[in-house]
Amino acid sequence: MMDRVAVIGSSGQLGTDLVSVLRTSGRFEAVPLGRDVAECTDPESVRRALLPIRPKVVINCAAYVRVDDCEDHPKEAFETNAFGALYVARACAELDALCVYVSTDYVFDGSKSSAYTEDDIPSPINVYGTSKLAGEQLVRQVAPRWLIVRMASLFGKTGARGKGGNFIETILSKAKTGESLRVVDDVKMSPTYTRDAADALAAILKKGTTGHLHLVNSGACTWYEFAKEILALTGLTNQVVPISSPTHQASRPKNSSLRSDRLYGLLKYELRSWQDALAAYMTEKGHIKRELFHRRGAEIAEGEWKN
């Protein structure tokens, strides 16, 4: 009998890939729960969605992710990222289900010179990061069994609904007009392909893992370096101009790159490099031909992914 896994926020770029991966795992029965079924800011909506289906695992992907808007609308940010996490955790406690909360690199302040690990102490510098950290704390407080998975700079085929797509598609759209690109070169992060994150999370769930876990593709780069790699893969020759970060309403960490001290011990592999993950995404989206995908020995047959 397969374990039932409810995915809240199933229509987002991570949620979409999670449902797909879980359904083909042979181990899990995925139940997608969109906002129309499970509104995480309404505790009764969460209970009505979860209690009848009695899942063994609940993955909460729902989030208010527009960082600058969080500064203007802190109430809405906390309602989704903190209180929503609380309501899901309470339902998990009632069901004795594992509560999986998807968190963010923005729980860190960016002052560290190297990548943040699970042992580093969070210290957010904006409302978004603070609301997500509050969600982490409430999940730990309420859910008897919990797994907090921090991810960063996600890109996937569905695109981020709250952000109107993703960075890759924005860069390609602008590049195809022939214009030069001005891209921030003083912020370091860990680009992460949602398909890779979903594959790894499914494998982790099979092991019954709990606690904190950082789940990102290997390596780190600036947004400028990321843009340069996108253009290199497609053969576009637009000039990319490195610039300093503009003034935002919300402060951003200068370094929010993540790495995991736990992942290899759990799965016996690390997620592939962000460069190879980007090439896989570009192939999946049809931006480059599959026969061109031979980067760093990462040739992948059609439909074949690391599990």
C-alpha cells in the first residue's frame, strides 16, 4: 500500500514537480491541494482538506514570496508564511502525519563568507525571511514529527506564480529583443531546479527523515554569472553588464548560498551542479536541443532523472 502525501500549494513550480515525481515513485500516492481546496490561512479549510484523506505526509509549499511586497503587507506575509504553517502543523498533529515545511535561504542575514549549512543560526533581515523563520519555529513547536527543507532561488518549468515566471525566462525574453542586459553581480545564491529538489525530497521521504535540511543544487553564483551561463547555453551573444544591487524596499542578504552537511549521508549523493541543472531545465523547456546536453558528463536520457 502506498503512503498518501498531500501537497499544499500544488500548482506552484515546486508543487507541480513534487506531485509529478511522487506519482511516478511507486511508493507514494500524491494528493494535490490547490488554494481553492486548502487555503492555508484558514485553519478550518486546512482541516477540511486534510482530515478526510488522512495523509501520512503533508508537504506545505504555500508561501507569500514577493519579498518587497512583504514589507508593505507584513500581515499577509505572516498569515501565509507563519500562521498558515501553524494551521498545517496543527492538522498534522491531529493526523499524526509528518509535517514538511518548505522554507528559504532568506532566513539568513548574508554576512557569512561561505555557504550556510543546517547548523548556522538564522537571522533574517527582511519581513519575508522573518515570516518564514516564524513558520519554521511554529512547525517545530506544534508538529510531533517535522521536516524543514530550506531551498533557494528556485526555477522550474511551471514558473513562480507569485513572481510571474522565473529569472531564466525573463533573461531569455529580454535577450531575444537584442538588448544588452544589466544584472546584479554582488549577491550570491544557490540556483535550484525544482525537478532536482522534488526528486531528492521524494527520496528523503522514503527514509522517514526529520529535522532541518538544506536542499539546493551544488555550487553558488551571482545573478550576473547565472545570466551569463543562460546565454552561453543558448548561443545568444547579448552583452551582460554587471551592476550593483539597486535599492529595494526590502533588504536582501548579500550571500544566501546554501549547502547541506546532511544530504550526502542520507542519499549517498549530492544534487548536481547548478550549471548542469540549468542545462537540464533549458532542455526540458526546449531552449536547447537534447543532443547539445553533454555538459560535465551530465548526459541524461529522455525522461531519466537521478532518484
